[in-house]
Amino acid sequence: MFQIPRYFRMMVVGQRRKRGSVPAERYRKGLPGYHDPTAGIGGAAPAYSALTLRLVLAAFGLLSCTALAIGLLVIKAPIAFVVVSIILAATAAIDIAVVVRRKRRGEPG
């Protein structure tokens, strides 16, 4: 008979108990690929988030967009280009904050 994977049962139990957050021990073990309904079927391992890669890419985006905005100001480019560069740099800064928060919470990746 078809067995429901353990992490799906945990999700249902958590919803029944009205828990708002996932316990810390589940973060230490690693979260399952909740976005993949076929995770664990056919020998495939659950997917994990690549938070470190996302952090590195966001830091690169922050540095490059900041340098671009400064460069555009120096060469007196139209202000619209400078504003777009600053908005992209701010988006990268927010992404860095989100990733750092998730990594401190203990998510793998």
C-alpha cells in the first residue's frame, strides 16, 4: 500500500495543531522539497535551497549596481539610469537581508 512520506504527515499534523512556524529541529535536519510534489518518489532526494549561492549573487549585484550608479553619476548620465541602478542595488540589499535571516534561522543551503 502507498505510504505517505513522513514530512507530508508532519505538515498535516502541524496544520491541525495550528502551529505557525516549523520547529528548529526540522531546520537542522533539512527541510524537504515542499514545492516538489514528487520529492522522494523514484529515488529522488528532496530539493534544498541554495541560499549561499543566492547570497553571493545578491552581493555581486549590490556591488555592481552601486558601482554602476556612481559611474553614471560621474559621467553625468540621465538621472533615470542612476535611479534604476539605485533601485536594483536596494533590491539586492533587501535580498541579502532575507537570505541572512533565513540562514540564521538554520535553513540549509
